[in-house]
Amino acid sequence: MGKESKLAILTRGIIKENPTLVLLLGTCPFLATSTSALNGAGMGLSTTAVLICSNIVISLLKNIIPDKVRIPCYIVVIAGFVTVVQFLLQAYLPDLNASLGLYIPLIVVNCIILGRAEMFASKNSVIDSALDGIGMGLGFTLALFLMGAIREFFGAGTVLGFEVTTNLISPMSIFVLAPGGFFVFGILCAIVNKITGGKLNREFSCSGCPGDPETIAELEAQAAKIAAAKAAAEAKKAAAAAAAQAESAEAAPAVKAADTDTEKTDAAKSAETEKPAEGGDK
């Protein structure tokens, strides 16, 4: 992959690789917290803060964290920043913290943050990782804000708490419920898909997921290599056993002859010992 410009890293998460509307990551908090524009903006900015900080720290520690335990280490780093964000919300924005509820702690396992840590921050410089966090966070925040504004507009007749549809249309409460959320989400995904032409960068798509064709092919190749190595080891073991058996078969006659010679020698010695004894008796 060629070296990307700083601007490309910063802007690709807004539309081209929007984490929710294109990559379809983080859809659970996206649907649950986008009942209003304010909630969507609050959730998006909280996630953005955690994403930027965790990307920077993980990029700094990428050469220190052992590969086998990198995911638990990433989660510990992310959990630390989520705790800080939650404390700040509780102290300065208690109403927003109460509205978002459990979804603030659940940022720890948000697949957008884990995905960027694994696919980008752990492989790139601190500056690039920070820009990636800003871009992806802005894309997530804009999508949440737009989704929340649309649902709030049609469902309650307000935007950011201000009345905008007075005497124009009656609020449709279904938009602030789950069915309305899925409907608006589908419409937004279709619009963004039309804008981007349906092209998805494979670097951060489903590559590495259990059901991805490339992953399946890679696992099958690894399984074939393991099977071939196992067969070769078994063949080598069988050849060694056959060689040992052949050596034993070749050595058997010589051992038998040696045993026969030993028996003859012992018999001759016994005969010589018995002859003097018989002469003495006479």
C-alpha cells in the first residue's frame, strides 16, 4: 500500500470509509443513542475522544505490546480513556450522561475503536494514528448527529430541542422507536453507498473476520500446510522404523551365529573339565 497523505488519512473516515454508514461498525450504539440530535452528538464526541487518545497511546506502544496479548492490552488502554470520559460527563454533563446511560461504558468494546487500533494505530506513526482517530471520530459523530436530527425532526417535531414543525406536520413517534431507527439507517446507508459508488477499501472491511473469503482461504492454506507437515513427519517416522527393522533383521543371523559359537565354546570347556574328573575316578 502506498504512503497516504495526511489529508487523505484525515478525511477518508467522513464519507469514503465512514465507520457506520459504509463499514457498518458500531451500529448498536448508533441505533440506540440516535433518538435525538443532542444524544447523537454527545455519543459521537465521547467516542471520538476515546478513539483519538487510544490511537495515540497504542501507536506509541506498538513495539512494546507482545503480539499474543495485543487485544487485551488494547482493551485496557481504551477502558482507561472511557473511564476518564465517563467521569467528565458525570461531573459536567450529568443530564447527557444519564441519557446515554450504559452506552458510555460500552465504548470499551466498540468495534470501531478496536478495529482502528488493530488495523491502523498498531501499524502507523503517532501523527497518522491521531489523524485517523480524528477522521473516523468525525465521521461517526456526523452520522450520529444526522441520524438523531432526522429521527428527532420526524418523531418529535424538534431539532436540538427547538420546535421546527409547529402547525406543519404531526410528529410520528415511530421514528424515535426501533423501527424508525432501522428505516432511517437504511436510507442513510443507501445514500452514502450511492455517493461512494459502493466501493469499499479492503484494508478495513471484513478482512480478518471468520466468514471473510480471504480469511477462509488463508485458514485452508494453513490447514493444508499443517496436514502436509504432519504427513511428512509420519512418513519420516515410518521410514525410520522400517530402517531399524531392516537393521535388526540383518543383525539377527550374526547374533544367532555368535550365540551358537558361545554355546559350542561352553560345551567344549565343560567336556575338558569332565575328562580329568573321569581319569581321577579310574
